[in-house]
Amino acid sequence: MSIEKAIRVHTYQVENNPTPDEYCLSFESTPELAEAKKIRGRLFGALSLQGKTENLKQIAEELKEGFIESYFADLTGGILHRLEESLHLGERKLEGLQLQTPQAQLKLNLAVAILWGKILYLLKKGNGKVFIIRGGSILEILKEEEEKSSASGWAQDQDLIILGSFNIKEKVDLLEVAKDVSGKIEETKENLKAEPLGLMVLKIEELEYKEEVVLEKKEKRDLLAPLKNIFLHLPSFLPKRKIGLKVPETQVPKVSFNLNRTLRLLFFLGFLILFLILSFSVYSRLQKNKEDKFVKLKSTITADIDQAKDLAAIGSPEAKTLLDKIKKDLDSAASLNEKETQSLNDEYEKVLNSVLKIVQIEPELVFDLKELEKDAHADFITIKDEDLFILAKNSATFYKIDLSEKSGEVIFKNEVFKETFGFMFIEDYLYIAGTQGFYRYDLTKDQFKREIEKDEEWGTILDATVYVGNLYLLDDSGKIWKYSEEDGEFGSKINYLEESHDFKNATSLAVDGAIYVLFKEGRVVKFLRGKKEDFTLKNLPRTLEETIRIKTTADLKNLYVLDKKLGLILLFDKEGNYLSSYFSPSFKEAKDFQVSSDGKQVYLINDSLIYVFEIK
């Protein structure tokens, strides 16, 4: 048993038609078919038709009925799209009538609302008006200057939704109406009886109810039913007693004739034919059932995808829930017809990426290291001013790429680079972290020397970074070693952490004052002043699978995480809230990345290739 919330709608209608040149209607419609109601919701509206013709009432009624029929007739496409299509059909009809009787000067004013669950879809044309009274405030939803417009949003408990054929706000105190809807509507009807008016008022009320889930056994279809009694109509092939045939030897030669064998053969052939007919019948029915089931499922998926688009457009969290349902339906559909399901899958992926804020991009190629060396394979990247610095372990080579010129050069080679696990800048010094120690390269003097010897207490160093002159080493033994620099020299190490932690599955760290440690499965642990903080990555778009790098600085406002297996670079704020993602197949081969100081560009290395893309 679960507590659910249902929506009850109280409706109030006004129709005043005191003049011959305008006819007003208010209307509501709920489809009889459960499937149509599930997909299309309930329809409410107010309409007025202005013109100089004796058939004004008839035309207005036909437009109303045509709009309702068109909206509920087609269950494909989203609700807003269907509303606009239904209005378009009405407009075409009106244009045809106008051509037949130019003097009629027909003009349609319309305001329509669809309530689908707790979501409200709105459409207006001409002088149609939509107001929502919520919490003592009056909101006019659709812009007055637009001839035709639509919108969607959430309906809330005690909302008063007013659909009118003209600007009723100028004639009636709507806040007073909200206090006593029933009484004020009757008063309005009387006070405005000299005004042409179509008015539909909806009062929203949320109800809680207890829902019991009852599982019912479905009757299995008897696929053999058409053939159930077929054996009753077969002739008997076997006699009830044996028959012997004797021929006098004097009349004909003696012949041995086995009648039982012949009858058995006939019976076998008959049974085989019957079995084939039966099998074909069962197979045909199974295929028909399969096709029917797929067609129905395809229709549901298509409608749900369109609905998810509408929900995504208003930022509704219901979109993600609906997409989870669509995914399950797609799996079922694929088992019925994999080929036709593929196009639905493609549409699903587009909507999913939109809802999950995943942007598919084509990163720009900045440079190919193979222009410098044929065997170049980049492993690490860092950025300083307008230059990129790349380190290739296999060739033990350090490269510099000038971004303004898009040119590159080999800076120097050293065998220690083959055992490197990271490098970074402190002012004009490039620091290279390797298994045999920590090295410094002076760019201005072209000098290279070891600053820190390999320490016996080190376990396996997984990553390294610097922050305000301090060096941090991520050790899989459960420590983060900190080396402080004074007068150009690094002092002795200390363990930054107050307690040891399990870093066996850690892959990277970043520092902005706090320290963020990334684990392969996508978990991030945050430390501040040596203590573990209460921190987690929230609202992940997908389950992360192979996260290899995390980046941030004190100047950057976000955290950046690379999931190599998913081909994603994900952005989080520093509270761990998910912001957006960028996807490219080329990211699946990326080894490292860096973010520009203003946070607007991301540079990645993929083998010998260096890419860049813009953060939007």
C-alpha cells in the first residue's frame, strides 16, 4: 500500500452571447478510451468567434468539435505539438470559410488548457487569455502581443486557472474570484451579461489516497484453440481387429501383403501433415501476436518520447522518470523487432542527452605530435599562458605547443620521463613527478635536476599536483604526502591526512585549498585540513565506469572529471552538484586533459592528437 497524490479539478463555466457579431463557448473534454486519456490528459477551453455571418454559432461549434476531435484522434507526438496541429487545422478551416464569404471577417480567439497528471499545457490564439492565481498573485501566462503561443508548467494545489475569450482581468477582480469561486462566477455572469464572454475556470485540488496494488493472473491465450477438437473429425485409420486375406494357391501365385504396415505409414503421413499444419498455425499466430505487441509498444514509446521532450523543455524531473520507463519499453521492443527499434533508440538517446544535459560535440584538432615525431604518444598535458606542454613516456620526450601559432617543438628528452606519473608548473618551473623522485626543469635557463629523492616510505604514487608552492603526492598506501617549498627548495614531507584512507582504487587528485581524490568508479572524496569532509557527487546523469582524471584550481568554480569508458567530461560545482557533460567518441581514448584558467576551454590528449572544445 502506498500514499499517492491525485488531482481533482473543479470547473466553472460562463457563456454570454448578447450580440450577433460574436459567439462565445466554454468547454471541457475527457476521452472515453483509457489509453487516450493516459497520453493526452483532459482538455479545457474558452473560445469566441467574431464575424458578420448568420452561421456564426454553427461555425463556432464546428471549430470547437473539430479541435477536440483532432486533439484526441492522434496519440502520436507531444501534447504541445498536438495542440498546435489541432489549432492549425481549425485555422485552415477558417481561412476556407473566409475565402467563401470575405464579408464575414471571421476572427478566432481561443484559450486552451490540458491537464496531464500535474502538468499543465497551455495554448492561446488572438485575444484568448490565460491567468493563474497562485498564492495571492495573478500571473498572465502567455504574452499579449503574440498572435499564437503555447507554454507548459506545473499545476499546484489551490491554483485557480482562468481561460477567457477576452481580457477578463480588466472587468473582474480576479483575486476576489479566488476567494469565493462559485459565488463570484455567478456574480460575474450576471454583471457581464451585456458582454460577449466565454470563460472556463479550473480550481486545482490535490488529494492524498491510499493505493493498493493487486496482482491479477493473466489468462494465457490458448493458441491451440482453433484445433482443439480436430482429432474428433479424423477418420479411423486403424481397424478394430486384424484382417487376414487368403488366396487359393490354384488361382493366383502366393502374395505376402502387409496391410498393417501400409496403414501405419498412412497414419504417420497424415499425422506429419497435421503436425506441420498445426505448427504453422501456432507459428503464424505467435508472429501475429508479436507484431501486434510491437506495434502497440512502438506507439506507446513514440508518445512517451514526445512527452519526455515536453517535460524536458520545462525542466521537469518527471522527464527522467519517464525516460527510465521508455528504456525498459525499448528493451522489450528490441526483443520483438530489433531493426525497427533502432530508430526509436536514436530518438531516445537524443532526449536522454537533453534531459541529462549531455552535449555531444566535435572537438577541434589543435595539433598532431606526429608532425614532430612519428612515434609520439602523449600521456600528460599541462597549460601555461598561451602554451601547452606535453609529456610522452614512450619516447621520454617533452613537447611545447604554441597555441597562438599552432606550432610545436621538442623541448628535451630524458629517460626519467618513462616513469613519470604527472607534471605541473610552479611559476617558471616545470615539475615532473616520477617513480625515482621529483624533478625540476627551469624553462628560462634550460636546466634540469632532481629536487626530491625517492623516499623509502612511498608506496605506489598514483598522481601528483601543486598548490601555492606545495607539492602533493597521492600514495596508494593511504597517505597524501605534502612537500612545502621554501627559498626554491622543498623541505621534508608530512602526511597531510590525520587518518589513513584506502586509496587502492584512486586514480587522480586535485587541490584548490581542499583536496579532491577521484576513484575509478566515479567516487570523489574531499579532504580539508587533513580531515575527510561530507561530500559526494550528486545527480549523476549515468553510472560512472572509468574515471581517470579530476581537475580544478582555486580560480576555477567547477570540478571537471573525465570518464574514459563513457567518453564524457563531466562538470560539477564545488558542492558536488552535477551541471553538465560533454561527449565525444574521441574522449574514450583520452589519457589526460587540462582546463584553461578562465574555465572556457578544455584541452585533451588522445594518442598523438591534441583537441580543444568550448565550455558553454
